[in-house]
Amino acid sequence: MQMLSRYRSKKLLWLMVASFSLIMAGAASYVGHYAWIENLPGVPVGKVLVMTMVASSCWFILMPFAEHKLVRGSWWDEYSLLFSGAWRNTAKLISAAAFVGLFWGLLFLWAGLFKILKVEFFYELFTGRNFIYAVTAIAYGMGLSLYSTKEETLVNLYRTTLNILGWLLPLVTFIMLLFLLALPFYGLAPLWQTGYATILMLTLQGVIVFLFNAAWQDADGTIKLPKWLLNLISGGLVAMPVYSVLCAYSLGLRISEHGWSVDRIWAALAVFVMSIYAIGYAITSLRRKAVWMADAKFVNIAAALITVALLMLTATPVLDPDRISVNSQVGRLLANSTSVADFDFDYLRFRTGKFGNDELRNLLKNTSHPQAELLHQRAENALNKKYVYDRQANDVGISREGVATKLTLYPKGTVLDPSFIDYLAGQLNEHKLSLPCIRTGQSCQLLAIDLKGDGSTELVIFDAFQSKVFEQRQGKWALIGNLTGQKIYQLTGPSLKHSLDVQDVESRRHKWRDIRVGSDYFSVNEIEGAEK
């Protein structure tokens, strides 16, 4: 209402506000109903944040269309009005947020000065929740009102900013084309080994879409770039669908291997929306109209409205990520695509709301599964938990066989000492050791290697930041330490498995000795690329 307050005398504005509020209230009620688990403590904060993001995103995207309707009587006839409305709103919100930040800075300066004089009243007042909630909202409203009176200045500000950003478009286009040309020489295998290639390619596409619109602006045909740069950008836009195909294929591999999860559903929606931009811009570029990329405005309008529709559908049974992921994961479990030992029952308990908890109760009734007894134990144990890392007395624990099935030993063909499995199972069940890869649906990569150069074999369990090293001492296994390093976070996923498969591992002695200063020890980490 405040953003469109200049139209407050029009009944249509009130109808729009009421309609949007009712739709979002219905969506939030649905999400809240299925997110709330009665016997779990606390509020499902994650679901609250997701619903807030969905509602805010839909509101932001629809605002220019609403203003267009109030001004022109139609929803999207004049693209320049939609463009200016979207960027003007962005500038308003950012400016109001900056105003709030400065406002609170002054209040804390006020409180700090009086605190020096031993006057605690202002500090206690300004840090109280009732004061923070009310005053922040009022300050933000004041910021919006103040900047609304200076819209001409805002327009000049965002136009200047977009003109500057537009000159980055040729650079990012060159990066995209160069990477695409390099792929035939290096192959796709490195992409799948990283585990985050889809995110990088989606980010690249998103940056191109943003910078294209920064340069293209409201389609008036006055782009201030040389013709050869426009041809380069056109080539990049035509190549964009290739990235969409690579993203879809990469995500498809993960889904076929591990099924749907909430994260993969959101990723799939992002890939789909970005594909609309990619295909639309490519077709527009190939049509070669007199005004460069003249029809891109239709692509932008369609993509915006489809994005709103998809976001709203995620708050309904149609595209509810929790419902889809639960059906997928439980289906894989019942079809024996995922073993009971590998299945993450805590995922159903804590991350998928009522859908997951209802399925856990249904699993207690299942008698047809080959491992029905273990299935019932795991499901019941998950239902009894109140916290993700709850260690209950009635925890059924992990069997020796369950631990053995989770370990993948390298080099291949190496025989694992049976006593290590007994040791590991005992440590896990007594809660003296924590290994996330044991408790989740992943496999634990285990490497047998001589780390001391004495002919004995140590064992390393790779689990990113929690990778652990074990050795035998007087015939008994013991934990001797953790792996550390600048890239310890990379010790997981396809890249680790590939290195272990091809035996691209070795133990190396320290080139530099450690330094002892008092009772503390320090190691030298050489800078990569430093001269030898």
C-alpha cells in the first residue's frame, strides 16, 4: 500500500491488496499446517523463511504489473513502464534499508555515549524487542516515504548504475563463450566431479540475464555499445541454451542416482526458469530484427509471470517440495533402491514436516519390506527424537553389518581388518565418535595408507571437515587425529571418489619441520605456486 500510495484513491488498488493478501495467507496457512510438528519443540524457522521469501518475491515481481494496471488500465502493454517500475522499486527498498541502518547507527551512538556516563536506560530501551520491532518498521516506512518524494533522483541514480554495469556484459559473455569452447578439449567429466558445477553455470546464466537487462534497459534501442560487441553478446545469448542443457543433465544425474530432495526441487525450478530466459533470448537474437533484441521484453514478461506461478505452486500440493521429496525418497526405500542402513530417517523427521512424519508412521506398519524389523527400529527411533542430534537411551544403534555396508575401502582389493569394523561400530553406538557419512545416505570413503613410513597401515575416513585418521596400537584400533588443510572441504563427493578410484593419492613427509613456541606447535603451509 505504501509503495503504491499515490493510487490509494483507486478502488482497484484496494482490491489488488486484498486479493494478494488472501492468496498469500492461504498459501502460508497450507505451509504452516504441514510444517508444524506437534511433539517437536520450537518453531519451524526454515519453513517460515522459505514462505517469507516466496511471498516477498511474488510481491516484488508483481508490483510493476500492478502499477502498470493502475496507470494504463492494462497489465503489460508498455514495457518501459514495467522496467522503470521494477528498478525504481529496487532503488527505493535499498535506499530505505540504508536509511534504517544509519538510523540505528545513530541510536547506538546515543546509547553508547550515555553508557559511558553509567546511564543504562537508553541501551536497555533500544535493545528491547518491542522497541526494535516497532521502531525498525516505522523507520523503514519513513525511508520509503522520504525517497518517494525524490523519485527523479532515484531514476537518475539507477540509470547511471545500470549504464555502468552494462559494460560488464561483454566480459561475462566472453567468459561464457571461452568456457564453452574449452569443454570439448577437457570433456564433461571435470564438471560432474566438482559437485557444484550446476550452481556455477546457473550463476553465470543469472549474471548474464542481469547484465543484459542492465545494458538493454527498457528496449528503446539506444544501447551504447559498438556493433562488434553487440555481435559478441548475441553469440553469447545464442549459446545460453547449451548451459541450460548442461545444468538439466547434471541435475538429472543426481536425481536418477539419489532421487528428489527439497534442494533438488528448488534447483530444478531455477534451471527451468533460467531455461526460459536462455531459449527466449537465443530465439530473439537469431530473428535479427531492426532494433536489437526488440522481442526480449516478451521473454522477460513471460519469465516473470511463470516465476510467480511456480513460486505460488510450491505453497500448494501441486509443487510442494516436501511432499515430492518424501514420496521420492520413501519410494526408493520401499523399492530397495536405497538400503535401510543408508536411508536418512532424520530427513523425514526434521526436514519434511508432516509429510515426512506421516511416512515414518506408515513405515512402522510396513511388513512386506525384506528388512522390515530394521526398518521399524529406525523409523521408531527417528520418531522418538526431539532434536536432530538427539542421543537417546533407546537408540537402536548401528549394527556391525550396517557399518560394514557403509564403508568403501581403497585401494580396491584391500582387505579390511574385521576388528576395525567392530571398533567403529562400538565407538558410534557409545556416542564416542560422530561420522555424518555413517548416519546419512552417503557412503564413507576409507583409505588404507602408510602415513608414518614404518610399514604399518593407517586408515583414513574421508568426511570433509570431520575426516579422521585411525591406527593400531598394541593390537587395538584408536583414533589418532583429524585431517586438516586449506581445501579440506573438498574431501567429499565425486572428485574424491575419482581420485581414490585412480589411486591418485600418496603419503608425503613434511618438507618443513614444525615450530614449537612454548607448549604450542605450528606448521608451515607453503603458498601454492611459490618459487621452489
